[in-house]
Amino acid sequence: MIHTNTYAQLKTQQTGLKLLSSNIPTNTQTVSALGPTGTLPTGSNIVMADIFNYIKIVPMSTAANTGLTLRVVGWSALDKTSGYYVPHVLGWFDTFTLNSDATAITINTVSGFKAFKNFSAATTGSSTSNCKVIGSSSTGKESAVALIDTMGCVAIQFDYFCTNGGAANAGQIFYGFI
């Protein structure tokens, strides 16, 4: 459901971009199975949802990584008394094109990070009606970003990995709530 104030919200980023304290693990990482749980998951790849209803995501990677996948999972409370949390996929992206024109930067002592020229939602794995890749760049140094509706989520989980050439700290995500 689109709020009547969505346009006003989207005009201004409400929180600055933050670096997720997670990385792309080695190349054998696979997406974990998720199910309802009595304890809200924690970890370096999980952030508490803000009071805002959308999250902006800017993934980055080094050129060595290929076969990238980004799954974004929202965790919602089942009800106020049960104490159970239910996961639901908010976005699943599996086609990334590194922007070779972008300026490489160093993050956490790892050099060579570049933004993506574009990336797209997976054709299988999840519904993509609540997420949109915006700002895809055909030329220049701009980066593509994803905008995802997080309404009703108490936490957001990022699963970001590659199937080829992956190494610890070789991928990062910047995020901000709007």
C-alpha cells in the first residue's frame, strides 16, 4: 500500500548512508533457510528497522567477485504477545554489473571497491513488487541503488554473497532509511 506522503518522504533521505558491518563470505556461501523464531535474529548482517518505511541500498564489490546475490529479508513480529518473529523476503537481486568507470575506494582496509552500474531483481526466488532498482547508470560514475518497502518490519537482514572469486571483506553494503 502506498502512503499518501510517500512522495514527500522520498524527496529527502531521512538518515545518512551507513556501512553494514557485514561482508561477502567465501565463495561457497549459500542462502540459509529461514523460518519463524521465538528470538529476533542478531548479527552483523541485521539492522533494526527505523521508523521510516523504506530502505535505500547501495551494494559495492571488488572486481574479483562474480555470481553475486543479495537477499533482503524483513522480520516482523507475529503479534504482541506470542514473541514470535516471521521472516519474509523483501528483495532478491542476482544480476550485477560492476561500474568500471566508477572511482575505486577503500573500505575497512580493502581496496578496489566500486559501485554497480546496474543490478536487477531475480526472476525466481521472490516477488519483487515491494522493491525497485533505481538510478541505474548507463554511463558515468553513478551507482545504482535499490529502494525497498520495509513497512511492518522490526529488523532487516542482508544476505550478500558470491559464488565465484569471493573473499572475506570483498563486498559491502551501504544503507539508509528514508
